[in-house]
Amino acid sequence: MRSEFFSNVLNCHSKEAQTGMIEVTEDYAVMYELCGYLYYDRFNKSEVILLMIAADKYQIKNLFLECKKYLMKNITMDNCIEIFYLTKTLLDEDLKATALKIFNENRSKILSSQKWKEAK
């Protein structure tokens, strides 16, 4: 099974195992990509942050690692703060360090940007 979460929930004496239904809180687009990954080993990169959170929640390790790999290669001064805050939830030190490095390298540009001013 590619997800320990789904395997555990569906192979025990739970309501979900009896009904074959699991209630999820993620939006449709994220779950669509998550299921697509489980079946086809690919995902749309536009939902990568939300998908990484879902991969962590549903214990889909390979998807989590692929999302992390993609983010590590694509951290920019425009998304480093969002990725840094993501690491507070996911507790990923490699991603956190990379986001901080990009922030520190671009500190003056980021702090004077309109996006930063709006985020305050």
C-alpha cells in the first residue's frame, strides 16, 4: 500500500473500513492530484504546497519526498517565506534551511517588496 494512513484506516474495524468511505477535509483539486499520484506517479506542480501537506497527513512518503524535491529546486525570493512557514507545520529542516538561505540572500529586496508589505 502506498499510504500507511489509508491502509490502516481501511484494514481495521473502523467505520471507514465498513463503509469504504473516508471523509477528507482537503479541497477537490488537492485530493484529485493526490489520487492521481497514487495511480499514475505524477502530479500537477501548481498545487505542490497543499499537496505536500496532504501527503504528510495521509502518510504518502514518496509524494512528500517528490514535493520536497520540487520545492527545494524552486524556492525563490517570492515563495521562500511561504515555504518557511510550511516547514513549521511539516518540520522539515532541509526545506527550512533552504528557505532561510534564500530569504537571507534576498533580505533587502524581500523586505521592501509589495508582497511583504501586504503580508504584514
